[in-house]
Amino acid sequence: MEKAPERVRKPSPRYKVLLHNDPVNSMEYVVTTLRQVVPSLSEQDAIAVMLEAHNTGVGLVIVCDLEPAEFYCETLKAKGLTSTLEPET
């Protein structure tokens, strides 16, 4: 009996959801919005992302597959925050 060649599954590319510094909304609003949009973020994680964006201009929200990354990015934008995607390298 001949064995079929094994299929090697390539992991799907991952994407970084980035939050850009926001001079308009309050820090509390940014943290609350991050937690609403990305339920896996703890309060401490959301605060860290907000502070990273505040201090450096951009903060890493989450790294995930393209579809959820697009959803998170678009939802953050819909709530008045500036967010972009970039491939994880």
C-alpha cells in the first residue's frame, strides 16, 4: 500500500494591528475602546498599548490572522481611533 505524500500546511501570515497616538480622545476612552474591540486584552494590556502609542506615536494592539486583524482595525477606526495593519515580519 502506497502512502500519500504528506501535505505541509503553511501557517497563515499574521498581521499587526497598530494604534496611533490620538491627541483628540481621552486616555480613558482609548483604553475602554481597546477593551471593547479586542476582548482578549486585559485592562493592563490596554493601558500598556495606550501608553506605548502616547509615548512613541504607535502601539501594538494585537498580532493575529488577517480577518480578525482587519475587523479590529476597522472597528477601532469606526470608534474614532487611528489604526493601521502591517504584516508581521
